[in-house]
Amino acid sequence: MQRARAGHSNQFGRPIVISIFNSSNVTVTNFSIRQPMFWSFWIQDSYNVEISKVCINDTNSDPHGNSSNYETNIDGLDSLRVDHLLVRDWQFHGGDDCLAPKGNTTNIVINNMTCVGGGIAIGSIGQYVDSPDYIFNVTATNISVSQDINPRTGGAAVSGGAYFKSWVGKEEGVPPQGGGGDTGKSLQCDFRGTDDSQHEPSCLHQQVLLQGT
């Protein structure tokens, strides 16, 4: 078995804290996660899911973790093929996306989020050939995004409050670290009350090849 390398994401053996798969009418509330090793929540092929009153803290004072003292690719929540998703009343302090609804996640409500170290990512879309991605009907209100970089716990730079991510229109490498070659759309995404005074309130990202970072 290949030994994991510090500071590299998407390696075998990095557990997701909670996975919700092929489920309906799910509620997770009043939940705290301390130093997750990868994504905190993964939701796939599900309907009517609420994740509320959640605290995620991935700060780490051990300098041997990696150069930033954060584990790499610590997302709060990622989703795929989910309809009717409610995420509200969160405190997130991590090193990547606070939330990242991915392909074919629809009818999303996001409210009252404090995100330190990462904002709200829509996507990315278009990563897998013959699998177009659609993300639509997103309503996000009262979102605070900031970064906290200090010598004791490190930190992560934040690119924006809300950002839209897509892959290029041709294949570049093999998923999950590479990809591209398909299409997708993000429609009816309404962000109101997003506070990100340090960076761009919204921006676009195009991913080409991650190569294990």
C-alpha cells in the first residue's frame, strides 16, 4: 500500500466524516466536527436533506501537518445529484470550500453561514465526459467569509465569497485530480448579504489539472 504524503489531497484512506447516500428526508443538526481529515459531509443521490447548526474546526497547531497547518482539501460539505438541500447556521474554520454543491445539485437554500478559510463554491462542473452537470435554483443569504492566517495555526487564503468553478472543454488528465471535457450550467443562483470585505464577493474559476494538490 502506498504511503500517504502530507499536504496532498484525494488520497486513499482519508475518511469523510458523514456520508449520506440514496436517502430522503434527512436531518443532521447540532453537530460538531473537530479536525476532520477530509470533507466533513458528502451527500449523493438524495432528496430533501437539511444540515443545520454545525460547527467544523480544522485548525491545527502541529507544524508537522503541512506547511499551512491545515489538512489539504478540507471542505465543509460537497454534494452530487441532490435535490432540495438546506444548509443553515454553520460555523466553519477550515482550509478549503465551506460548501461545494457539485453537479446536478438543485433547489439549494444556504443561510446564516460563517466561513473562515473558504467560501461557497458552485461546482465544479464539466469534469466527467458524457456527464453534463447542472446546478440551479440556489438561494444564499447572510454569508460571512473571511480568512485567518497566523503563525500558530497557519491558515488558507480565500479567493472570494462565492465562486463558480468549471473544467475546460477537453479532457486534461484522469479524474479525480484531472478531468474536463463535458459541459454544464449554473442557473438562478441568488446571493444576498454576502460579506467578504477582504476579497471578491464573487468570481469565476477554471480548473485545468490539479495534480494532487
